[in-house]
Amino acid sequence: MDKIKMTTPLVEMDGDEMTRIIWKMIKDELLLPFIDLHTEYYDLGLEYRDKTRDQVTIDSALAAKKYGVAVKCATITPNAARMEEYQLKEMYKSPNGTIRAILDGTVFRTPIVVRGIEPTVKTWKKPITIARHAYGDVYKASEMKIPGAGKAEIVFTGEDGQEVREVIHEFDGPGIVQGMHNMEGSIESFARSCFNYALETKQDLWFATKDTISKKYDHTFKDIFQDIFDAEYTIKFHEAGIEYFYTLIDDAVARVIRSEGGYIWACKNYDGDVMSDMVATAFGSLAMMTSVLVSPDGTTEYEAAHGTVQRHYYKHLNGEITSTNSVATIFAWSGALRKRGKLDEISELEDFADKLEEATIETIENGTMTRDLALISTLKDVNTVSTQDFIKAVRNRLESKLAK
Ligand code: NAP
Ligand code: MG
């Protein structure tokens, strides 16, 4: 069989620890035998980030912007322990944060649903994708402890020196205040990324805030979404047969629990933080969550939602056999290859991505899986396998699919 040819390079961002090991296994077993893989490689492993003083992360994000599609391995976000472990020159920022800042994107997280790993919520049949606005609100707030009686105000001073004031509260004793902000430009980018991703994945888009209580702050989010939808997306959504649906956040939560799934749920920053963990846990496993960063200009970066699985890596270094789940990382590659195929009109590449995903899902549904899934599977006969053997099992299925 001839290998599938690529025209435009895929931006490949390598990473750390156990996921770096898995990354190579996936390439060797599932990609290189079938594709003339054309990537522009960036090593975001912590050692090389340190060597380049994190320039490699910035370069990789700029390359993603240039070529439009990237695939990323999980990476270490340095903390005090990592400074010591890797003898780092600086405590670098999270690569995901750096890349997101350059691409100005929104992160969409979607669970991979397989038979035998049943969601806690019985009505859920299809995945629910959470889109989290990743700027501002309580994450960039200023806070103050109020020592005793007095008046707290919000003051805005324009460039011309004009002041606008609003009383927060007349305190008669100690208390607390918080001032948070967001920017119209950031909310607009968020809205466009969500509308574009809904069109791309042909799913309804839900958005919710608390605009009845927050009549200026949350209401601005609601208005910006609605204005952009009316001006730019009404016809496109109609043609795609999908809907944009706005409701209050508490109503949204109730509807989500009663729903079948199969839509994108756009959340403000804090709601997204909380709801993505709830949705991931209720669908079964963090190791089965994919994550896609989509910028308003359409640049797309695919990755797994989990981290570098450090505990397994140290077992691996000790020569022990690991059973680490590679599914979300496989889907990062299939997502990126499908997107590259779509943009470059290489249908073989899209077809390959479909078959790779089918082979992965069927392997699990036929009872072969890693330990994390075996522990929660409802299947009767489960064959718990190692990291390597799972990937080999997927390869066997993939080969027979491609031979057809
Ligand atoms: P983690 O790597 O997601 O792993 C936490 C635990 O979850 C693991 O110890 C394991 O549980 C389980 N787990 C996660 N993924 C799994 C998989 N694919 N297969 C099987 N089990 C899996 O989170 P962490 O240990 O908090 O973070 C480790 C490093 O990852 C940190 O340096 C952090 O900065 C980084 N991180 C990176 C990203 C990213 O690049 N997007 C995201 C999050 C964290 P058991 O040990 O019980 O088996
Ligand atoms: Mg969180």
C-alpha cells in the first residue's frame, strides 16, 4: 500500500514524561507506517524549553498561526519542584497559556464516548463539548479586605481624567470587595470561535450567563453573542441545520442534566472551570477527554486534556510495565490530520483519521483497554493491557480496516 501524501506541514509540538513516550509509540505504530508524515517539529519538552528560554513555545505558536493546524503533546507546567528536578533557569509559564495568548483562542473539551464506559448521567448518549472563555472575570480580579465601616466604590478614570463612580456598598463593619473586568474584544473572539466551531462540528451551541442579576456585566456577554450571531451567523446556522440557544446559567445546568448531549456548551471563565470538571468526571475519565484550541481566525490546535501522567512515567523509568491510556493523544493526532486533510482537500487523510478513531474505539468496545478504563468498564470480559499492547491492538484493527 502506498503511504498517504501530505502537502502542508502539520505543526507538531512534542512534550514531556509519559505522554512523550506515548507520542513516539503513536507515531511509530499508528502513523508512520501509513502516512508520509509531513510535520514541522517543535520540541516543547521542558529541557529544550529551558535551553531556548521558552522561545520554542512562542515559535511553535507562530508556526501554528502560519500553517493553521497543530497537534500538541502534554507538557509540564513548571512549579517549585520542577525547578529543582530540571534545574531550570526560570519558572516558565504554562505552554498552553503562552500558546493560547498568541492564538487568542477558545478551548473546546469533548469526551470520547465508547460502549462499556457509561456516563454517570443516564440520559447522556452523545458527548457534551464545553467551551470555556479563557480571559478575565474572577481570574483577573482585584480584591480587598474591608477593615471596618466606610464606603466602597468603583471608580473609572478616563484618559481625559473624567471620573465615573458607582457605590458598591456602605459598610457598617468589616467585609470584602472584588473588582473584575472583561473586554469586548475578548468576548467577541470567544463568540466567533464558538460559532465557528459549532459550524465545523455541526452541533447546536448553548450559551448561558446570569444576565437577570448581572444586568451590565453578564448582559454584555449575552448581547455580544446575540449581535454577532444576528449579523454573521444566522444564515450559516440555518443552512447547517443547527441552532444557537441562550438561557440562564441555572436553567442551562438543569437542561444539560436532562439532555441527550450532542451540543457545545459555551461557558464564562468560572462556569467553564467548574462545569468542565463535572462533565469530564460524569462521562467517565479524564484520560478520554480531547481538547481543541480554536482561534477566531480558524487556527486549530489539538491535544489531550490530561497532563503528562508523571506517576506512570517514573514507573516506566524504573523498568516497570505501565498501562497508560493513549486514547486522547491518538484523537489529538486524528483530529489534526482530519483538519489538515480537509483544508488541503486530501480525502485519504480524512479517511485515515476516521479509521484510526474507529479502530481505537472498537478496540475498547471489544474489551481490550488500559487499566484506568478496565476499572470502570461495564463490559463482562475485559482484557487489561499495557500502554504498548493497547497501541499494538489498535494497529492490528487499523491495518485490517485500511486493507478493505
Ligand atoms: P495528569 O498527568 O493528568 O495525571 C493525573 C492522574 O490522572 C494520573 O496520575 C493518573 O492516575 C490519571 N491519568 C491522567 N491521564 C491518564 C492517562 N492518559 N492514562 C491513565 N491515567 C491517567 O495530571 P498531574 O499529575 O496533575 O500533572 C502532571 C504534569 O502534567 C504536571 O507537570 C502538569 O503541569 C502537567 N499538565 C499538563 C497539561 C497539558 O499540557 N495540557 C494539563 C494538565 C497537567 P493514577 O496515577 O491514579 O493512575
Ligand atoms: Mg479547574
